[in-house]
Amino acid sequence: MGKKIKAALLGAGTVGTGVYKLFERRSDVMEQTVGAELELKKILVHSLGKKRAGIDESLLTDDWNEILNDDEIRIVIEVMGGIEPAKTYILDALHAGKHVVTANKDLIAVYGRELLDAAEEQHCDLLFEAAVAGAIPIIRPLKQCLAANEISEVLGIVNGTTNYILTRMFEDHMDFETALAKATELGYAEADPTADVEGMDAGRKMAIMSSIAFHSRVVFDDVYTEGITKITSKDIEYAREFDSVIKLLGVARNTDKGIEVGVYPVMLHKDHPLASVRDSFNAVFVHGDAVDDAMFYGRGAGELPTASAVMGDVIDVARNLEYHCNGRISCTCYKEEPVKAFDEVKNKFFLRMQVKNTYGVLACITKVFGDHKVSIARVVQKAAEGERAELVIGTEKVKEYHLKDALRELKEMENIYEISSVIREY
């Protein structure tokens, strides 16, 4: 007893403050938990002049070299976000033989292989549980607890902002703009919510999970992304009528013709476990050949939930240090599976269109769909005003490019005023 492991924290924003709080809150039990005391020695910040309530100012530095060249600091915790300078700092730390914990989804989704290769060369740990789904354990379960499985599918609600917005639209009959304003007021949405509402944040997380689940490198550019900005109150009402909800899902499948991965709104039947995930909560649903179905549920963001995942990794690294076994699990992408072009992926669709209220229109639509290999599962016509009628069509599974070709032809028909909604169904 009496041993001490020292760490440095890069960043003192929301997550960094949460990590600092957990260091303080758990300091009295770390020796029993890890086998050594854990001490936070330095905190790297951009500006020393900024006041940071509750943080010991004597720990602050704006000089990266104070941390890099300090041999006592064995763990570097990166919660700055963004690509640079985070990437340089992490590579510097690994090359110096320091172990790294990061919450940086942007970095891992694009440069994960380079960082993991550097960690492996140095026999260092590089852990990133907090990069996906906040407090929810999913990276470690995929790499360890479910390692005996062949994972065929990963579905995720992995963005709390969009899930909150869609929940309010469904439960409180808000339109998108009103729900977004409420999310911003409560702090769920950033001042610029683009990365959230356009699906990019979830796309980065799905790139990371797909890589781990299917043992083959998937980067952010491989992930098809579509946001929720086009979802209307009318779409929500139809979902309710069909005993369904609309969720922004990350969907990844391992098929015999390659990996399918995308983020997009999905009409999901209320019986599916993910349909009951409300507000800012996240959940990840995994199907494996041995485990069958498993779901991981919890807080997907926030100061302490994300800090919980960060500190779990820090404790793991510290335990490895105590038993001299760092670098046990590095990159697990030992396959080179192709990522299928999204146009080749098959999905069911919910289509809502405004058409001329006259005979023969449905026959024309059916012919176009038939010509493009689109099979119709259901047709609903409820609203008709004068010359205009609203038509809702559900399709069977169809390749994305076949549906695109059909819709392109329909838009040119004089009897079709508008294709109002195109939403995938699960």
C-alpha cells in the first residue's frame, strides 16, 4: 500500500470538470479499488486566466511539455475534443510511453487505426469507452464480454439531442423547431446543433462501434448519414397510427456481401425495445450468434455520465499498471471486410406524397414502382381536399437505388405534386 499513480487531464470543460469531480469524490476508495492511489497532477487548459469554479488552480497549466516530459505522469486523459491538437497530444503521449484515455469520438472515428497502432507499438493502453454513448458501457462489452460472439447487427440511439426532440414531437405534439428550441433551452442541444440533428455525431459513433463489432475498420466517411430536420408533425401522427415511433437510429449490419452502416430516421414499431427509449437517454441493441439479443441503456451524455465512462477506463489502466499488463487489448480489426455502398442496401420505406385527386393516379404510381422493382406493402389515403389528396405508401424491402430511381420518375409526373416524406421502416 502507499503506491501512487499520477495522471494528467487535457481539458477542463464540461467532461473535464466531471472527471475532476470523480477524482475528488472517489479518492478515499481508489487504493482499495485499484491497489494504488490515483492522483491528478496536472490539468492542461487553453487559458490560465479563465476562472474554473471548484478546480484547484495549482494543477492548471497551459504548457503541454510540462505533462509530456513529466515521467511521474503515467496516464493522460484527453477530453478536449476535436482533431487537433488532441491527435498530436495523444500520439506524443503514446510515443513517450504514457497510457491514454480519451472521450474523443471525432478522432477515433477517423484516426482510430493510427492511434491504436501507436499504442500497440509502445505496449500502451488506449481506451475510449466514453467516445460512444456516454455512461453506457458498450466498447468494453463488445471487445471483451461479447468477444465469443459473431455480431451480426448493432442498432443504436446514440444521440440524446435528437432523441429528446423526437420524444417531444411524439408525446407533446411539438413541431421540429419548437422541440429543438426546448432542447437548446435545457442544454441538450449546442448553439450550433448541426452535428446532432443532421446525424453526424451519431455517424461517428456508429463508425467506432461497427469497427469493433465486426472486427473490420469502418471510418466516418463510410457511414451514410441523414438527420431529422425533415421529420414533420404529420409523419409523427402517421407513426402513431401505425403503432410506431420515429427514432434516429444508427444501423450497422455484417452481411456476406459487406458491412452496411448508416444513421437515419426510422419508423420503429412500439414493440421493439428501442422504441421505449425516451428523452435524452441512449441505448444500443446488439445481436450475436451466442448471446442472441442484448440491450445497453442509460445516459448518453452529460458531465458526470460521460466522466463515469472516462474514469472507468482510467481505473482499468491503473489496474493494468499494477499488474504490469498494459496493452493487452489494442486494435481488434483483424479483418478487411468491404463497406457496402449504401445504394445497395435494402430497406423498407414509408412514403408520403401529395397527388392529384383523380382516377388512375394510383395505377400510374404502381406501374412506376413495378418498373423499378419496388413492391408495395400497404396504401393509405385519408386526406383529400379538392384536387389534392395525400397518399401514404409502405414498401417491402427494396434496394436504395431502386427506390431513388422510382421517386425520380414520380417527381416528373404531372399527377404528383410533391414527395413529402421518405422514411425508412425497421
